Amino acid sequence: MTVESFVGAIEALLTVETMIWLLAGVIIGIIVGGLPGLGPPLGMAIILPLTLPLDAANAIILLVGVYSGSMYGGSIAAILINTPGVSSSAATMFDGYPMSQQGRAATALAISATASAFAGLFTIAALILFSPALIEMVLAVGTPERFLVAILGLAMITVVTRGSLAKGLLAGVAGLLVTTVGIAPMSLDQRYSETMYLYDGIDFVAVLIGLFAIAEMMKLAGQEGGIAKDEVTIDRAGITEGVRSTINHPITVFKSANIGMIVGAIPGAGATVSNFVAYSEAVRSSSDPDSFGSGNEIGVIASEASNNGTVAGSLVPAISFGIPGSSSTAVLIGGLLMHDLRPGPSMFDPSGELTLTYTMLLALLVGNVVILLFGLSMVTQLGYLTKIDTDYIIPMVIVLSFLGTYALRINPIDILTVIVFGIIGFYMVRYNYSVIAFVLGVVLGDIAEENLYTALQLSDGSFMIFVNPLEYGRWLSLILSVLIVLLIFGPYVKQWWERRQAV
């Protein structure tokens, strides 16, 4: 049955219509990623409501194409003008921009395209290869485990929050509160629904568009003129050198791709974390660490390989349990839900949506080939992306955001939701509140509530189903419960131990 699903996925992908949507997604992603301040969550959030007329497979392929393409596209502005198109390309600036200053912009851009494509091809192939084992694991997970995995995702806030832990926890709780609006999914009680427009709750897609699209446009509105202030010139001569450099460092590509895949699978961590982890590891393992930051090609290879490696990793918790590994996969989950696809066991069930899952993974595989070919062939033209004036970007994004959001449910409250959460997102970033923690709360709230309700029905109201494997035979539940406790209290225990050792 698994082989039949895989063959069916190949047949579905090789249709002309599907390939057109894949190409469109990757190219849109590269353009969006190349514009500083935009990035994959924004691009996917804008495209998401526009996928409504498409069938589920083409809609998801378009979204993952944008996701993968923008991960590469973010390196363009990082290399050319020392401004990361996306936060996950921040480490690329350290060596990519010095290479541009040295007249080696074409080499840096070629390295970025090649490393991104090679890493993406490797990690997606590995995910497809090991998917049978993943299928068995996911199908073995029941309702209690899904609830605990959702709580585990929320507990990750204590790990991934940068700066104030209190702000991260507050953002996560605020996200959870958003999911309490509307009719309760299991008991059908009305909660905070003073108007009929709120009976279905606050729309997840509208929240995402507000947090990412509108908030980013508010930030860009404070800039005058174009995004790139200086003239950008690119010499074509270094393209071959860049490809050769990437091929000559297979260990760096392999290691960084694996770091990206592993870190990407951690809910809430995302490509930004893997980007710096991979770059730091490249510096640590180098025989000439002092050369990093002044145009070392290995620094660009490491950071860019980790980016597209993260795409494969972040898909694991997203399609397996509905837990976003990043902001981008949070939007992807929104796309799945919008097209009546429920993340979880059905995505790996041969009688369910396994063919669609394989189609999505194969589309990413082909998408990385497109990134390689498009990136290398368009190196001399990529600089124009950073010259588009914000006066054109902002109105287009805002209009598309409002039109797309309203068309999704024809509910006027969604327009107000976009505005309100756009303002909230803007000030969250300004005052260093974790947006990803907030998104984790919004995404995982309904999942946790539904599975908790069902799990307690299975146990006649006993919470021991989560911690007593002897009675209920669920050892995975006990392991997840222990991990949750460690994640929540681990940082405090570590601080207490360090203070005690210092005395």
C-alpha cells in the first residue's frame, strides 16, 4: 500500500498543472524571500487564502514551494546589502556580504543556491526514505499522546524564547486564550461569542496574516525610499567558482543539512536557530576560525545548507502532530486545515492522505532542483529584487491580505482580526515578545483541548492515563510527561544548581 501511494504521488506530481503550481510557488518564494522584511511566513500567509479554489494537492504544493523558495531567497539581500531577507539568513550576512564587498557577490550567490539545493535534496530524500518508520511511529500515537505532544510543543517555549522567559510564556498564554473564543469544539459551550460572527472562533489564518503580513508592512512603512539604498552590481564570472566551492565541501553541506533537519523538527525552534547552530559548528570545526566573518565561503555554505535542511525537519511535527516547527509550517498547517486535511495519523495512512504526503515531499525534491537552476541562471538579475520601492510593496501586500482574508470565510470579523493582530504583532516585535510563542499557543490550543477531552473520556475522567503505563499500557505517554516536566522546570533547576556551585 505504501508503494502504491508513492507511485500515485509521482503520477500526481508529474501532471502539467501541478508542475506549474510548483514552479510558481518556488519563484514567488524566491522573490518574497529576497525582499527584506518579508519572508516565508508572510508569503505563505498572503498566498494561503488564494489557494481556496485549488484542489488540496496543488494548494499544498504551492505553499511548500513558496516555503522552500523563500528560504533560499532570503540569502539574496543578506549577501548583496547586508540585510537578511528572512531571519534565517542572518548568519549568511557574516561572510556573504564581505564576499560582495570583495567583488565576489556572484560566487556567494552561487554558493547559496547550490548549498540550499543540495541540502534540500538530501534531507527530503532522507525523509522519504525513512517515512515507513515514521508512519509506524505516527500511527502508534493515540489521543493521550497527541495531547501530550501538544503540551510538549507549548513547553518548548521555555527553550526557544530569546530574552525574557516571562515574556515568552505570556505570549504563549495569550495565544492559547485566542483559541478559547467561540463554541467549544467538544462540549459546544459558547465562549466569549457575543456576536454570531464569533461562533466559529477567531480565524487562524486571519491571525497569521495579521501577525506576519500587516505587522511587517507597518515596520516597513517607517522606511523611506527603496529597500536597498545603494547601487547593486553583480559580476557573473564567479558562478562556476561558487558551485565548485560547494561541491568541494560535502562534509559541511551534509553536517549543516542534518543540523537543520534536527533543529527544524523541534517545535518553535525553526531555521533561525539552525542557521546559527550550523554556522557556529562550522567555525568550531574549522582549522582557520579567524577567517570567518571576513568572506569565508564555508560560512555561507554552512548557513545556507542548514536553511533548506530545516524545511524537511519542520515538516515532521507539522504533518505528524499538527505542531509547527516554525512560523512557516504554522501557515502550512493552516493550509491543511483549510482544505479539510487534518495533521496526524491520516496523513500517513495508505487509505487516507499518504499519497498527498508523498506528493508534497516529492514536490519539495523537485523544488530544490528548480532553486538550483533558477538561482544559478538568474544570479545577474537577482539584485533588482532589493531595489523595489516600499511604496509599491506595502499597498500590494495590504490589499492582498484583506481581500484574501475576507474571501476565505466572508466574515467581516476577519478583517478586524487582521487589523488587531497586525497591531499586536508589530508591538510584540518592538518590545521583544516572542511571536513564535504566540503562534504556538494559537496553533496548539485547539489540538490540546480536543485531545484532552477525548483522552479523559477514554479514562473515565482519570488523568492517570498520561502517567500510569501499568494500568493503561501507554509507555510513550509517561515518557512525554517526563520530557514536559524537564522542559518546564529544567531551566530553573539549572539556575539553582549553578548558584549553588558558585557559593
